[in-house]
Amino acid sequence: MIRRALIVAALTGLALASLPPVHADIIRDSSGQRRAELDRLELTKFSTESWSKLSGWFNGAAPTAASTDGKAILIMSFSTWQPASAKAAGIAQAMLTKYGAKGLIVIGVHNKQGFDSAAADAKAKGWNFPIANDPAGEFRSALKIDHDPQFYFVDRAGHLRYAAVATSSVEEACAEVVDESREQANDLPRIRKERDDKANADKRKTSNINNTVDLSTLPPVPPGYIPPSAAEYKIAEWPKMDKELAEKWGLIDGQTKKFKDTKIAFTPMGYFPAKPELQGRAIVIYLWHPDVVESYGKVMPQMDLLQQSHQRDLAVIGAAIPIASLDSARANNNSNGEKDETPEKLRPKYLSFLSNRTFKHALAADFAGTSLSSVIGTGGGTGFPLPGAMIVSSDGIIRWIGWTNNADFKYAIDQILASDPAVQARRRADRAFIEKAR
């Protein structure tokens, strides 16, 4: 479950004018039950007694309640022998360099495995923030850290502000907790309660309205719908995406290192049960193959729910593509010649798959793999995220690629639906149509 930053511009009516600007898109890792547990930790008091669970400190003394009082803290769990952890430690060091003078404390909590060489590794890499061992795993258990690396933030009021922040949002979270005062941070639980109370009231109000309106009676695109201009798409705030993944898939210009508009070239041979309405809607395209269970096993029920939840805002499509485009390693090791799988070979598998299943979203026979033809690296060795999807705005531009089983996917959906000008225009047309029909 995605949680946005606790203060957004829409809350100005709650006397927040004195608060500094904050970053509204702090992305969290994890999903499902674990994410729900992490969400419950946020804005609770961080116990300074947790520091006593750590030992073997180097690069500085163990933190205490006194030494951390009123300070913003970045906690990073890591294991120096992991490549991803080495990258995370480099980010933590960069945050200390940038925000240390403003009162940021950075703490590294090393996995008990490999701690013997951690000091030498840190010295070689130039990491000079305090690092400790978590010998019994008690510190990790208290914060529900189940893998490395992970980033957590404690604000100046001593709240565990953010739990398991995605790498792409670490700097934004740092800037937020560093730039606010203790008084401002201390007021956040009240603000959160008021925000949640208002959201619940709005939800009840929306539910009451929905009970009186049968969405199935609305035309797919009401007559008052006016397509947005190109200029409206240019100023929209599209979701952030992991830059390494974006560059791999050609969504970033290799020279300028800036995101570019990549048009989707999706021309499947057919749809089941029918082609969905696309006008005034964003599109989610996930890729699957009948022989790759991880590409559809848990994903298809998830996509059914997604389509039901956003039946007029999204067109959710499962694109069946050749196995070599989805999983080249499996195709190369397959003795049935599926490395060169043709549409003729894939079609009977596809039809057999459909024969005993029902779906609440659309499937597409993309036997030529056109869904990947717009992005770099189509075919052997591409390693498309599994289970993974691309999200396309209503103007046909690929805005996001990634895994569907983590927090970033929900964030990307929310951000696109909040920003896509055609979705907003169609919603306005829906409301006008409903009001006129009453």
C-alpha cells in the first residue's frame, strides 16, 4: 500500500501555512501485509532504547537519547557484501555530506553476516558514518526489516517518520525531515488524524453517491468529453521511476539523461473478450506467457481487482507475448524450440489458456511482441520485470515500467490517474452527464 507524504497542498485549510514545503511523493518499498505493518509504525515514537540492541560500533560512538534529541536521523540497514547495499551505503554517505551540517545523523546497521570485514569495507569506500552490528537481529525485528538494504527516517520530534523508503525517494525524505522544526514534526500526528478523518468522510460521501449511480449505464465516453491539448500533457506531473530501469528500457535519453516521450507501439492481433475503451483512460499493459506462471499466476487476479477498482479510468490489458521476449533464459534452455516461438505456435497455447478462465480485464494476443517494440532491448536477455507492467498515459506515452508486486506500482497508478489530463477531462464529463440525467 502506498503512503504519500503526510502534508499536501490540499490541506492548506488546516492551518498548515507555517509548515515548510514538503515532498508529496515519498515512495515506500514493500506491499501487502508487510506494508500495512510498516504503515502502522510510521509516526509512532522511535524507541531510543533500540540503539542498545546494536554493538561493535565504528566510525563513531553509539547514539543515545541525548545525542539524537531534536535531530533528523537516516537509518540504513545493509550488508557490505551485497552490490545493492554498497549502492545504498553510497547514497547514505551522500546524504550525510549534503545534509549533515543541517543536523542529519546517518546510522548504518549491518547484517550480522559479514560484519567482521565491514570496517575495512567502509574505510575502502570512504563511508564515515557510524556503523554497528545487529548480532541478534533484534533491531531489525523491531523495525520489521526483512531484507537489505532498507532506509528508515526518524524526524526531529522522535517519530519514526518513514519506514522502508524506496531508493529513489531517499533524498526527498532527507530534505523533508531536515528542513522542518521539532515543533512542526511534533504536530504531524494531529495533522494525520485530521487528514484521515476527512478522507474517511469523503469516502463515505463518495460511496453514498455511487450507490445511486449505476456506472454501467454511463456511455463509455460522455458527449461532453473534450480531448486535452498536447500542452496539458507537457505540464502534467508524471510518476517518478527508477532511473536505472528507465535508462535500460530507453525512457531516458542517453545523452541528456532526461526522460523522453516514448510512444507505445502496441498492435496486438486481437483482444479477449473485446478491445477495451481507451479514450479518456490510462493504460496498464502487463506481459505474460502461458508457460511462465510467475507472469500470470498472482498477477491476473490482481489486474482483475485493479480494473474493477478503476473501471472508467484504466484500461488494463494482459499482453501474451513470445517466451523469448519475456524470459530469454527459459527460451534458450527449452528443448521444445520455443526460442524461435512463432505466432502459430503461441496461438493454440493462448486459446487453451483462455478456454477455462474468466477475466474482468482484457487480454491481448500480442504474438509479435509489439508491446516491447517501443523500448530498448526487445528479445534475448532483456529481463523485463516479472511480474511487471508498463503504464501508458492516455496520449500513448510510456510513463512507467516496473514490478507490479511492490509499492512503486500503486504509486505510479495513483500519480497517473491524478495527473492524466484526459482522465480528468472524462471524469468532468461523467459528472456533467450524471447531473444532467438526474
